[in-house]
Amino acid sequence: MPELPEVETVRRMLEGNVVGRTVRAIRLSGQRLRSPISPVAVRRLRRRRIDSIGRHGKYLFLHFDGGHTLLSHLGMSGRWLFSPSPPDAPLPHVHARFEFEDGSSLRYQDPRRFGLLRVVSSDRLGHEPELRSLGPDPIANGFAAEDLAARARGRRVAVKSFLLDQRQLAGIGNIYASEILHRARVHPSRAAGRIVAREWNAIARSTRKVLLEAIARSGTTFSMYRTLWNEPGQYGEQLRVYDRGGQPCRDCGTAIRRVVLGQRSTFFCPSCQPRVTTKRKK
DNA sequence: ATCCTATCCTGTAGGC
DNA sequence: TGCCTACAGGATAGGA
């Protein structure tokens, strides 16, 4: 569910609301997520203060003093929810609750349990298997179209599946992959290795533009995603193709098509995104 | 190496 | 109303 813009929204809100707070107690549910949560490791965060919040792709890093980092991935349905005061009605599917010394609390809720919570030592963060193979973050400095083109060389996968591959580029998910390709006017089924430099430039530009605009609207709430304050994101109104099968393209009026690529719904405009690169008239 | 499928899990929407 | 099926924003292991 949450892609880079949603995760970045949560990162910013964690930065503004929990940095500087010290953990008094932690409660775990005992339910396993993508992998089991180690209660022993989590206990190391007691009495520790949250110093900063980082992110790469869809992964969040809550850096504590004492050299501990809480690694977090929201999977499909994960939410971090902040409450300024203690008396909270209990919620279903809360897997971890952090109570701070000032009485506020932070809960991790995740019905489908595809998320990840793991306490690691901060200086070994880069060695975590999930992070080691991640590609560049597209809104970090230094992200370049040439890098994408080089990574795609010789690849036959559909460019849309390529954009979803976190080893190539970290943070793009199923909604924004379709949105980016529509903005770049590239057909999602085209082989990644056959995209030409001019198109990679368009894809790279569209990627930054779509992701930054989505962040500015606190992300997209399709169904589950909520911000730290349990509010929906506002980018859904801006979506040009995702979940708009049969509806008119906002640019040209042609009916948006839905196809399945790599078992994921994919949306595109057949007229704005022709399968073959249009040859330019002389 | 690369590509593709099945799988983990719960909630929800739609058909009947 | 209830029952059933299909599908959902992700990642990964394993087979071809």
C-alpha cells in the first residue's frame, strides 16, 4: 500500500512529533509480521530517545540514542499512529506500542502483517539484507536518468515491472509506476531494455515530479493508508490513470485501459502511451 | 542472470 | 441480510 510518498509523509510527521521523545515502555502483540519481531532486541529501546528519522525507498529508520535503529517497512497495510495522550481506545491489529515518558504514544498497526519491524545497531543498518540490494532513492540527490538506462540495458521485463523492482529504484509501487509512465508517455509493456535515452529522461523527470507532488498532498489513500494522525492522503484526486479503467484520459479523452503485468493491475492511456515509439515526421 | 509464479495475511467490495 | 469470490498500495523464495 504505502509507496515512497506515503512513507515520506509518515517520515516527516514522525520527525515533527516523536523526535526528542524518550521511550518509557514498549508493548508487543506476539503476532509475527513479515518476520518475527524480537522482543529481546526491542527491549534495547527502553529509556532511549528518538534522535532522527530516515528513509530509503519504502523503508523507515527511527534512529535512537545509544546507537540503535528501528527498521520499519509498512508492507501493504502498515500504519504508524501517534497519540498525544495515553487514554486510547484499543485498536485491532496493533503489533507494537511505544509509550513515551510524556504520556504520548506511537502504535504500529498492520492488519495484513506484511510489514517489518526490527531493531538493529545503527552502524550495521546498511548490512541488513533488505537494504543491501536497494537501488537509489529517486528523490535523493544524484538520481539520474543515465543510471536507470544503464541498469535496464539488455533487460526484457516490461518497463513498468522494472520500475517496481526495488533493486533498480527504491520506492516506486503499483500506483505511481502507472502514473509515472503515463506522465512520461511510455507504454507500460515495453521492454525495459528497449527504452531509449530520451524516454528515460522523461521517465526520470516524471518520477520526481509525480512523487514530489504526491508528497505535497500527503500521499494517496486508496483504502488503507493513513498519516500519523490517521488522516487520508489527498493525491487520489490527482491520479491520471490508476484505478481509472474505462474512464476518459484527462489529457486526450481516450478510455483508460487496465492490463495485468506481473500479476499487478496496470493502467495506461492507449493513445498517449503508444506501444511503439512514434516516429517523428521529417 | 533473468523472468515468472505462488505465497504470506486480513479486509472489503461486488455478485447472487 | 448473508455467503462467496476476487482483489488490494509489497516483498521474496523457488522453479523454469
